[in-house]
Amino acid sequence: MRKGIDRGSFRTYGWDGLIQILLIGNSIVMLTPIVIMFFSAFKTNAQIFQSPFSIPDFTNVKSLLRVWNETDFLLYMSNSLIVTASSIALILILGTMAAYAIARYEFRGSGFILLFFLAGLTLPLKLAIIPLFIQMRDFGLIDSRLSLIFIYVATGLPTTVFILTGFIRSLPNELEDAARMDGANEARIMWSIMLPLVRPAMVIAAIQNVVPIWNDFFFPLIFIQNNNLKTLPQGLTAFMGEFGTDWGVLFSGLTLSALPIIILYIALSRQFINGMTAGAIK
Amino acid sequence: MMSSKLTGRRLWIAALVVPPIAFMCLFLVYPILSAFAYAFYEWRGLVRGDFVWFDNFHRVLFEYPFSERTINAFKHNIFVFFALMVLQNGVGFILAYCLWRELWGARFHRIAVFLPVVLSTVIVGLLWKLFYHPLFGAVNASLRAVGLGSLAQPWLGQDSTALTAIVVANAWHMVGFPTLVFLAGMQRIPSEILDAVRMETESEWVKMSKIVWPLVAPSATVVFTLLFVGAFNWFELPFIMAGVDGNPHEATDVLGLYFYRTAFGSMSASAENFGPGSALAVLIFLFIAVVSSVITVRLRRREIQL
């Protein structure tokens, strides 16, 4: 009997050891490219070519300073910030409005409206880029941040409405009914009683949208030609062509672009993981 | 009194739902419907010409040089789909199982595997392009470092390896997503079921194949469908790493790149051509819609409700 237990536990240890090795190996594969990118930002060309994996002299910030001073990096970064922040704000406002109406009121067509938003979940808008291009040209929005913001709002609304409707439906009725008894009007009930309760779901919805919008490359590629309006991913490709032979500067540019989102992710990893997989987990 | 209150309520609801619906119609529904209409017209630059029935479709499917390129690109998309099915979803399932054991350090490994997912495709593409550089790239440098210098090669520069090299970069970028979706599915399996299985068998394989795999079927449905849509929409990573022409020699050409070149023009394909471009978009759209709904329906059927 005792023997059996021992053998079983040995087997478990062996199995767990194998799993641990697999996980460590995988984490090395995941992190090494990012570490090499970071290290190379502090190296000269010669150092990168001769010893790509060595730990650099971290006081050598020449390449990083060149990116900061000689390129439009800050401009691209602020453009990305403006576009992302405005899109998220609009998505949350419009998404909450629709979700609140669908979840809290019984009216004819509410089921249909929810379906309408859900159908938008699966539509690849990239394939409608030709009509979108002509439409934006007719609106005079080529080379305008508004074209990007409007598109991001339309693509972000379906998941947002989906997440928020489910959450708002689960809120209890008591508070709302009591306020109604006291004669509060609907707008006041929504604004001061219900919306404060919706905040956690709004955070999830915001994170879910922030990553694809901040990282998007396709729509700026089509709609933005003016250098002063380019977003970070788009600006990065131009800058790679310009400094093509100075690898220290290239890695510095990549490092600086990746840094904000990496720091945010490490600080809020739980929220990022929950938010980005929220649409895929029922 | 009563009726005015009701109209007031109706107005309030309308005020809430009309603006978001209007946005969706204007920037999502209308463009997609127009995309279908555009494919049936002849286009001169940005100006719409005559209604030409199925001419554009005929050109992209059956006329040289469009048809060869369409078929070449389509084959590459199929390869990308199956390769990522193994490298991304298959590896993701194994990693999810490893993380599910909650061994020491699992939290760290979970954060590490998802880290590349939050990076922009542009950063990932440019980074891996530098790594694949034949002379100075980290990939060949590490091969030389472990004495496999003879395997060093221009990964992105030759037909035989270029597409696979981009697929590997994609798998590195996105493997964390299926991993964590599968992991969430596994964590939802009730512990009573797992305890009951433990009484019956010691075999980890039986547990995985008979219990865990069927019970995470809803997660599998989602990641398979999303991968399918993603593989046939593939654009940004090959655009960054191989260029709009699918270099070298169209060995990395996929439908997304070919559609972009046809619609908006490039050095090699000259000016924009909205007719065949729209026809390609409609074909890709219909293909994705039909196959992904078939996949979803078939996979849903094997899901078990707990």
C-alpha cells in the first residue's frame, strides 16, 4: 500500500517537473525577444552584431536620445493618445446608453436592437475599406483624426454593448424602484444611481478596446497621409525606413513604443487579461 | 397625464438608443452593404461607372493575371490557418493545461505568455524582421552560438522559408490568447467532476481526452472560429514583414495583401482598381461568413452544457 502511494507521488512529481520545465521554457521564449529588444536599445551597431545577447552598458542612452530628439516620436505618441482617448470616451458613452436602455427598460424591439449590435461582432470592417474610403472622402475626413475615431467607435460598440448589457441586467431593481417612488426622473436614476454601479464593467470594456485601438495600423494606413496626424504604429514604419542602418536607434524606437503598454500591462495584468479575453469567454 | 408620461419614457429610450445605432449604421452597416454593391460596377479611379453584373468577379476568379494571384494567395491563407492551428491553438491548449495545474510560479508564466499579445503587430513585425536579418539577426546569431551555423539562412529572403517565418512570429505574438481562453475554460470545470475522475483512473491521458477536452469545447469553438477569421483576414504582419507585394516572388502573398494591392495600387500593380478590389472583398467576406458559421454550428453541437 505504502509502496503504491510512493510510486504515485513520484509519478506526480515527475509529471509536475516536466510541466514546470515546459512552462519555464515557454516563458523564456516569450520574454527573450523583448529582453533582446530592450538590451539592444543601449548598444552600438558593432555591439549588437558581435554580442547580441550580452548585457549592455545601461548608461549609453545615445540611441534613445536620438529617437527622442531627432524623430517625431512624441508627436506620433500624442496623436495615438488623442485618437485612443477620444474613441474610448465615445465608445463608453454610446455603449452605456444603448446597453442601459436594452437592459433596464422593456420596450418593443429591444431584443432586435441587441441582436443588431451582436451581429456587428463578427463583421470584418477591413473588407469594407473601399466604400469607407469613398464615404470618408465625401465627408471630407481623409487626413482627419475623426475618420479613425468614428471607425473605432463603430467597431468597438458591439463588444462593449454585449459586455455592459449583461452586467447592467444583473444589477438589482430595489434602488431604482425606491428612487422612482421618490419621484426621481429616469435620467437622474440612470446618472446618479445606476451608473456608479456599472464602473467595473466599464473598466473591462475600456481595456478591451484600448489595446486594438492603440495598436491599430490598418486604418491609419488608409486614411492618414499627413505626417502631423500619424499614429505611433504608423509613424514607426516610416521611422524604420529613415534609420534603416542604425540598429541601436531602431531598437530604441521599438523599445520606446512598446514601453507604455508593457508598463501598463504589468501594473494591471489581471484587468488586461480579463478585458482582452472577455469577448471570448462566456 | 398617463399618456404624456409614456411618450416621455419613449422619447427617453429613443434618446438613449438612436445615437449608438446611427453610428453603427453609418460606419459599419452601410459600408459593408455598399461593398457588395460596388463589386457590380465598373470603376474609373474613384468614379463609379456602369453596372457590369459579374464581370469583376469573373476577372478575379478566372482571368489572367488576377486568377493566378487569387489562387496563389488563397493557398497561402490555407497554409497559414493550419500552421497557426498547431503553433497557436495547439500549443495554447498544452500551455493552458500546464498553467491549470497551478504549480509554483504559474502566475508569472501566465503574465509572460500574454505579454506579447498586448504589443502592436507593427512592433512585433519590425522586431522579428530585425531578428530574421541574414547577417546581423538574432535568429542566425543564436544558431551560430550553439554550433548550428550551417542552418543560418535568409529566413525572410527565400521562397521556401519566408511564409513559415512570418507564421512563427505570429504564433509568438498571439499564443497567449488561446492559452488564456482555454485556461478559463478549464478553470470552470467543477471540482466534483475532477474528483470523481480521480477515483476512477490515474491516467492523465484519459482525464484529458475524455473529460477536459470535451468540457472545454466552448473555448475551442471560440478560438477556432477567431483563428479562421484571423487567418483569412491576415494583413498587417505580412505587410510589415514581407511588404505589400508578398516578397519574395509572392511567396508570402495572402488574400489581404492581394486585396489591398488591387484596391489601392502599389509599385507593381499600378493604380487603384476598385472594381476587382471590391469583388475580392465580397468573395473573402462570403467565404469567411459561410465557413465560420459552419464551423461554429458544427463545433457548438459537440459542446456539453453543464
